Amino acid sequence: MRMTVIGTGYLGATHAVAMAELGHEVLGVDVDQAKIDLLSAGQVPFHEPGLSELLGKHVATGAVRFTTSYEEAGAFGDVHFIGVGTPQKRNGHAADMTYVDSAVEQISRAATHDCVIAGKSTVPVGSAARLQELALTSAPSGTRVSLVWNPEFLREGHAVEDTLRPDRMVLGLEYDDAGRPTSAAQAAEAVLREVYAHQLEAGIPFIVTDYATAELVKVAANSFLAIKISFINALSEITETVGGDIRTLADAIGLDERIGRKFLNAGVGFGGGCLPKDIRALRARASELGLDQSLRFLAEVDDINLRRREYTVQLAVQECGGSLHGTQIAVLGAAFKPESDDVRDSPALDIAARLHSMGADVRLYDPQANANAAQRYPRLDYVASLDAAVTGAQVTLLLTEWREFRDMDPRHVASLVGTPTIIDGRNVLDPAAWQDAGWRYLALGRRH
Ligand SMILES: NC(=O)c1ccc[n+]([C@@H]2O[C@H](COP(=O)([O-])OP(=O)(O)OC[C@H]3O[C@@H](n4cnc5c(N)ncnc54)[C@H](O)[C@@H]3O)[C@@H](O)[C@H]2O)c1
């Protein structure tokens, strides 16, 4: 099938390449000319394992191409996926829908034939119904543009696999007043079933529902994950005071299959371009709907998460004798999670910046995210290796759990630092091994 993917960032570039891998003809569209030039040359503008090989393969055959032209896209595609950003508004907690609105309007206006728009961006509930209207009023007369919502669940670091073999797919359709899909929506569903024929044959669950449910599934999933992380981090605050082992606690409750062990790792908390803004946007939307109380607890989830950053900073201050002025601090990690170079709302980078603002000389090393981090906080000292970051350091903080950091040899690192004090912000090191190598080992969720 011929399709376009509008917005070629983390989501869109991956989706475009994955659609080509499924045998479709794909045109990626973005307003960022530099990004389009890189992608057209077969280069991925961000770090995502496995993506560059697939992009190279499909750029070479012409199965995937890239453009900044909506006219070209409107003439080319039978299906248009929308993958533009929905960041937090500058002056509030709600999602900024400017980019989605603009993309839907422009592609509808440029459509030269009947087509389906499939929204993948994470949007506030109620958006799809509004955007279907926008599409209809923007499209040339006689051209039918049907809009469906098909939220994306990929995880950065596993994006290719998650796009090709997701654990479920969700499709939101326009329903009529009787609570059934309209005939146009049924036709659009048939088109999406053709797009995802491989996944459907493989038995991947495909949940077809109304717009509101589809929109809510995405933010509900992210909110639930955020709740799990903040739950264990709230318990960290208790074990930091009374003692106890937060990792054993997580293991023990995680063995209950109703709870599960995933997303129960105590540490500096969640970040990235999704979880923080999605829980805030969901609360903001509930508030707009007059349902403030329903999701008020998400404010607490957010607060617990942000408190972990402050606590980590205070731990470093305490280890430096009450002041960071003139101290040398090694920060390991800037990305919000390993296998990604994404530093949006990253706890690691936020903590590094706060340490710097309090007078510390911060040497930061991330295996992939140094360049992105330097764009955001140019004044930190970014170094090209783990050894360079830790040499002479008074305190070392592990803030993103890259394998390179999890596998560090405590004796080797001890031979480089000024003072062997480590704050394990992700609870991934073996405390005994580090203590045996002469380290003062501190971690979130431990009493010190
Ligand atoms: N990154 C993820 O892991 C992930 C996972 C699931 C869902 N999402 C959701 O997907 C959406 C995109 O996220 P992302 O991380 O890929 O963002 P991103 O910032 O990496 O990419 C967005 C892209 O859209 C482009 N863009 C903006 N306005 C445009 C327009 N009018 N026309 C064409 N292109 C335009 C930007 O230039 C940018 O390249 C968000 O709603 C996000 O919540 C992201």
C-alpha cells in the first residue's frame, strides 16, 4: 500500500521504516529539512538500536522516501499516519495540539483522492472527533478523508521490535449516535487491517473501539506505568528512613503475578518525552471535563517522581560535606533511559544540571546522549568516556542504567576517582561488590 508518515521523529521515523519492512511504499514527511536530508541519506537522526540498518535497506530500494512537501504526500498516500509531537504546553500541563492540528489540516487540504488519516500521536481524549471535523472541512470538496486513531505503544530502545511485533494494536473509530462505527469508519478499518495484515496473521491482538477509548488507552497505560514507578519510589522514602531493602521488597511483591516485577525499580524516577507529559496532560484534560478529583492522585505520582531528583542532589551535597562549590562530580548517564539518546525531561540530566547550578564541576558521560544533552545544557563538561568522567571525582552518580555502567569494575573505577563514593541512582550495582572494593555505596531506597 502507499502511505505517508507525517512527523519523522522517534515515533514517525521508526513507523515509516517498519511499514516499508512490511512491504508498503512509504513517504515520510517532516517540516524539519535537516531531518529529512539525513533520513533521505539513510541516516537516523537519533539513536535507536536496529533502525539504521533497516532504514539503509529500504532507502536503497526506494521503498521509503522522505519529503517536506505536503502536496507530494497528499497525491501519494492512501493512508496518512500522523506522528508529530504533542509536547506539554509552555504555560500549563495540557498537551500542545498545534502540531497535530496543523498536520491534519495540511494533509487533508493536500489530499487529491479519498484517504484515511490514522493518528498515532498521544492526544487528549476528544481530539479525534474534533480532528475528523477539521479533516472534512479542510479536504477539497468531493474528497472523503476518514480519520481513525491508532495510538502507538513503542518503547524507545525497542522501537523497531515494538512496531513490527507490538503486544497489541488499538484502533479507534468514529461511532454514530447508536454507538456503532459509521460506514466510513468501517471502510477505514478495512484499510488499516490491510496495512497491518502481517501482524493480524501473526495473531497480535487488535482492539477495535471508539475514538475516546482508543485515545484513553494510551494515556491510561502510561499513567499506570508511572504509578508503579512512583509507588516503589514512595516506599523508598520509607526504607530510607527506617531501613530495609527496597530491591528485596520489589522482588517479593513483584512475584505476585497480579502485581508483577516490571517497573518496580526504585531510583531517580521516570522521564522522557512521554510519561511525564502524558500524566500531566491526562490530569489537565480531566480538569477541563470538570473531573479534577478523578485523577488528582496523578499529581502525587508526579510529585513523588520529582522529589527523587531533589533527594539525589541532597545526597550528593551531604557526601560533599554540605556544599558543592568546587567539587568534582562524575555523572554517568544523561538519557532518560538506556538504549536511547533522548534527554527530554531526563532525571539524569536534570540532576546533573542542578548539581552544576550549585557550584559543582560536573563531568558527564553518556554512551549516546552527550550531544543532545549538550544542546540543552551547554555549560556541563561532557566527556567522551566513563574513565574521563570519573577521574578525580569526589562523588560518582550512576543515573542512567546503561550496560556499560552496570558492568563497571569497581576496582578499576576506584583506581581513578578522587574519593570512592558512589550514588547508585538506579539500584543496579551489587552493593557488596562495591563495598568490598573500598567504596562508600549509597543508593536510593537505602538508609545511609
Ligand atoms: N517517542 C516515543 O517513544 C513515543 C511512543 C509512543 C507515542 N509517542 C507519541 O508520538 C508523538 C511523537 O513523539 P516523538 O517522540 O516521535 O516526537 P519527536 O519530537 O521526536 O518527533 C516529532 C516530529 O514531528 C515533526 N513535526 C512537527 N510539526 C510537524 C508538521 N506540521 N508536519 C510534519 N512534521 C511535523 C517534528 O519536526 C519532529 O520531527 C507524541 O505524541 C508522543 O507522545 C511517542
